[in-house]
Amino acid sequence: MDLHPIEKPAANPRDLTSSALWFWGMLIVTSLWRVIAAVRLDICLDEGYYHYWSLFPQLSYFDHPPFTAWSMSLLGHLFGNSVWTVRFWPVVTAVAFALTGRSLAARMFESHEAGNRAGFLLLLTPVFVGNGLLMTPDTFMALFWALALYCTWRAVTPGGAFAWWFATGLWVGLGLLAKYNMILFFLGLGLFWLLAPGRRLSVFLGALISGALALLIFSPVLFWNSQHDWISFRFQLSHGFSGNAQSAANNIAYYIGGLLLLATPLLGGLCFWSCGKGIYSTQQQKRFLAAFFWMVILFFGYSSIKASGQMNWAMLAFFSGIILVAEDWPNYACGWRCATLSLLMGGDLLLMVYLPLPPRLPPMVKQFDFDERRRHEFFGAESIAQAVQSKFKESGADFLCIPSHQLFGRLSFYAPELRGDLWEPPDGRYRYPWIDDKQWAGKTALWVSQKQQKKDINKYFQEVMDLGAVEVTFNGEDQWKLYFYEGKGYQPDEVPTSPASVIPIANKNR
């Protein structure tokens, strides 16, 4: 099997993508922007939830494995209740992710130009731009996936030391501690095994060694789940393969459209084109990258038939896809290359300017508010926390009920004085098993929500009183409305111990 690239056109000196200077310049620009945006934007809803985890380190959690919480818990000792406790790691891992992709491409194709180009394109790809700003389970999983791919390539290259398989197992194991999707790495490796005649025994043995080490590293999550009725695994399986709200055709259309948006339609299209050819290539480098691309794409394509998923689930397919595009870049028509770069750089510039803008600045078209999601995620958190804290003190209630884990986490971050009084009756038993809500049995709670929901509250209390709504003002305008209720006589026996999506059917019918 040929491990060396075929003769390709000489690098064009005017091609900025192949320049180390342009790569390092773009790395500095995007990193500085992330630092500025990290300070400018409020902690978003999910980030606040994950930060709350970090205050109570566990072996695992209901939604995800623990690495996100562990990493923030470590920084919490240094930065305290600061934005950098949350967003330091995304900025750092974004740099490491791009450098890993650059190094992998340069080594695979023995070309510094291909390496610079891969790093440059990874820095510009929209989904990876965002992943380097917000702290989510994808933050570390993306880096660990890239490092595992690098080590695996070193292992399968003729003459490569078998010890690289141990490094692969380390990174895959850490990736599994970040997000369960990391298991797809072994499915990609399995597809490569099928496409690597003559090396199947060594790949198989390497996969066994790395898999055993990854399983050992992942064992804390297995232990935690065994103590909690495997709730996290059952939830994720039901989340990914059930609850189909739309037809399979609509879900697949949404999935394909989302894939193209992750990397822009042009770069995403080039990934599909190069990986489509790469799977049949005589070059092992291209088959290797294409195998990891297609396994992720096809897995979540199948999942989309069963349930409507999220676009970012398949993001890591584009890591190997973009590296393959970087190698094929000189072979694309000049018009496609220019259009791809223009769309990437134009989209990133728009994102960099738009995201930190003050709320309400972007226009509305025919009363459709294009800015609502951005304002909801990144602005007004401190004002909301202050309003809730003031109302709670005024009410004299014993504890504070929040109906959603996102608002729960945001209040925990921006009103740390409330942490010991926070509770989430609908989901709290399985999201926060370290909280004993029976301590509030028979007591009075202030219930706060961003929508009217008195009917949903009645089952948790003996008596519920509507306290009206409060408009929360920030940036000189009324932005959000909070609804308050007083619940007397809390009834903890009414709180579910497992989400409806994972309760066995036999239990549901009781």
C-alpha cells in the first residue's frame, strides 16, 4: 500500500493558505477575538449548568461524563467565580486543536504547505470557531479526537512504534470522559481496518490495546452509572435514537443542511467530495481520513432517521475531512478555492463583529427578531440574577425553585449566594443527586420561570399563589419577563427520580 502522496502541483506562492505566516497570523487573530468575546459575553445557559457541576465534582453526571466539570473545578481554585473558570479551556484547546491538525496534515502528506493549509482552514471553520469560545463537552472531546487521530496515524505508519497505540488509548479514554460520542473513534478505526489489507492484524491488536486502556480510563463513569441504574447511558440512547418529532425525511434534510452549515456549504461540500474519492484511493493516508469522516457522518445520519438531532453532533467528521481537503486543495479549480475562502473569511468576520454587539442593535425584518437567540444566550444574566435574588429576599421563602437546568446554572453562577437554596423539582433528583430536597418538605418556595406555568407547579405543593411577573431591564430596554409563584407545603414525594424518556414502559403504566 502506497503511503506517499502522488506527485502534485507545486505550491502557488500567492496561495495564502499554504503560508506559515498566514497560519500564525490567523491563529493570533482568532485567539485574541475569543479572549475579547469571552469577557464581553455572558456565560450562556449550558455553560452555567456545567459550571454548577464543577462545584460538586462527581464520577459522572446525568447528561454527560465528568471531564467538563473536572476541568472547571480545577480552574475554580485559581480563578474563583470568574468567566475564566469557564472559558479559559476553550481558548487554549482551540489553539491546540489547530496545531494538532496542522501537524497531522504535514506529517501524513510530508508537506508543510498541506499542514499550514489544514491549520488555516480549521481556524476558519465556523463550528470550530464557536467550539473554541464556549465551554461544552465538545470542547475537550474535539482536542482529544484530534490527538487520538494523530497518534493512531503514527501507529499505523510502517515503522511506527507500537507504543503509539497506548497514546491513542489515553486520548480516546479522556475523550470518553468528555463526551460519549468519542466511542465513534473506534467505529472509524474499524472502517479503516476494513480498508487496510495487509495491516489488519496490527490494526486489530492496536485497537485492542488502545480500547482496553480507554476502557480503564472510562471506568469511573461505568462505576457511577452502575450505582445510578445506568441512567446516563439510557438517557443518551433514548435522546439519540428515539423521540422522532418529525418524519425521517425531514430529519435527514435537517441533518444534511446542518452538516453543510457547520463548515459552510462550500468547504463542507469539498469535504464530501474529497472524502468520497478518498475512500477508494490507493493512498492509505486518504483512506484513513475518509474512514473517520464517513463513519461519523453515516452514524449520525442513521440516528437522524430515528430522532431529530443537533447539528454539532457530527462536527468531528470535518476534522479529518478538512485535512483531506487541505491535501487536495491545489487540485480544485481556482474559482472554487477563492469562493470557499471568501465565504469562510466573510462568515467569520461577520460572526466576530456580530456576536459581541450590544443587544437589540441588529435590525428586525417584518417584525421577525433575528437577534432573540443571541440576546437570550449571552446578555442580561446579571440583571436576571439580581431580580430573582431581590424577589427571593422579599418573599421570605425557604428555598427557590427553578424549572429548567439552564436557568438553574445561570443563577448559580451570577448569584452564588443563592446556591444553597436552589432546587429544580422537575429534574433535580437525577441532575443533582447530591441535593437532598427532603430537607424542604412542607416548606415554602419561591418558584421563578420565564413562562407562565402555574398548572405545572400544583403537584409539587399543597397550595400555589401567583405573585405576578417582573420585567427585567438591561441595556436601557425591557428584555425579559420573569414569572413568580409562591408554593406552600412542598411535597418531595411528587418529584420524579428518573426522566420520562428513560423510565421503562412497565413503570410508566403503573
